[in-house]
Amino acid sequence: MYLPDSELLFYGGLALMGAAAVLALACILIFTITGRRIRRRLEEEYGKPDKPRQ
């Protein structure tokens, strides 16, 4: 199937946007999991953080 250049750019852009959205969700998930793990380890080693002064 032949696609004109404009349609190729359009559908290629849609595919890249979809891939970027999937990768963004994967990164959010990974950073959330590792952040919890790191926060737990820091609390074990140093205790809970103090509340900031206002």
C-alpha cells in the first residue's frame, strides 16, 4: 500500500505520539516504584523527615 508523503508524516507522527505516551506512562510507573523504595530505605537509615518550618 502506497501512502503519499503527507499521510506518511501524519500517521508516522501519530505512531510516535502513541509511543511517547506509552513510554511516559512506563517512566511514571518506574519512578513511582523506585521512589517509594528509596524513601523507605532513607526513612530506615535516617528516620522520618522533620516538617519544614514556615
